[in-house]
Amino acid sequence: MSDDRLIVAMDVPNVLEGLELANTLGDAVSFYKIGLGMLTGGGLALANELKQEHGKRIFLDMKFFDIGATVEAAVRGVAQFDLDFLTVHGDPHVVRAAREGAGGSNMKILAVTILTSLDRDDLDASCIKAGAVADLVQERAGTALSNGADGVIASPQEAALIRALPEAEGKLIVTPGVRPAGAALGDQKRVMTPAQAIANGADHVVVGRPIWQAANPKAAAQSILAELASPQAKTPNH
């Protein structure tokens, strides 16, 4: 089985294209992220098929945010499908409700800190309090972890700061905003290469377009996997 530190973001329109991509990648990839973009295209059905029939690990990226009772009910509903990761926003009341909803399942609750497509100008436009993005991400991560999150979503630029937090001991750091050297940034603003992200303390990197838009998706995935296995991906204490 492939190195599951690589999570491929299946940002394709529907189940048929998702299954086609999974078949193309084959055994090279063992972990997939399915997000809101495919929700109306059968995303949950695809998640179940990949998990139950193909033995893949599944990260359901829903980024739940609502009142506590609603979040708890939504997470309880998702937990019955035996998926691996689920995202919620990192606000304390949301994280606590999600933890209750997950109950005794094995599904990990990952808290979103600040989206990797946002920078300080975007935060200003949303009336988010002043401060460096990295400092706010670290603060939100610590709060989410202390309220019961199993891990956090953050850009690779903040992974080392989060890993240094006492609350991060034994917790997961999953980093989108990862681009192989030379790849287009798309709508991402806070990016690093896969090796840099892992070296900074990330447990998993999420890569989408550089793989599924490639002329040869399997070769693109294998190139990233080779990078994750390289000395450049070793953390300083390894």
C-alpha cells in the first residue's frame, strides 16, 4: 500500500470521474480527500465505495460550522460511515460539538484554522482581528486542540509553529496548500513543497490539481511520494 502521508484531493465533479481517477492512480495512492465541491455529485457515495470496496482511507472535508446541536448531529451522522478524517471549523463550540458527535468512533476530527487560500488582506476584509496570519493560526490551533480536536488543518508555513505547541503532542497536522516545485499555485497563497511540509511537522499533505490535472496523474503522484521519502522530508529530530 502507498505511503498514506499523501492525501489526494479528489476535486472532480462527480462519482464517475472520481472512480476513474482512483482507478488511474491504483495502488499508488491509499488516501483521498472528498470535499464540498463533490457533495452534490455523489461525494458521500464515492467515499463509501472507495472505503468499503477499494480499501482506501477517506478524508471527508466538509468544514462544518453551525450551532453546537446541529454540528453534533451532522458529525454523528457522518461517523456511522467509518470514514477516517472529518473537518470542522476550529471555533471552540464547534470542535466540542463535533467531538460529542464523533462519540466512540475512530473518525478523527480535524479543525480548520485559517484557510490556506487566505492572507492578511482577506482577513481584514472579513473583520478578523489584527495580527500576523501565522500567529492567529497558531492561536486557533492551540484552542481547537485543547477543546478536543484530534488534529488541525493548516498551511505548511505554520506547521512548525503548531507542532511546537504543548497541545499538539500526539495530534495530527494536515497541510493543504502543498505544491510540488514548479507547479502552479492556483488559488493557494501560503504554500510549500511536500518535502518542506513534512519536514516542518506535518503528518499528511493534501495535493489535488498537480496530480489530477497532470497528463499522467499516477506519475505525478509517484513523484510526490518519492519526494516524501527523500532526506529533504526528514524532520530535524529524525
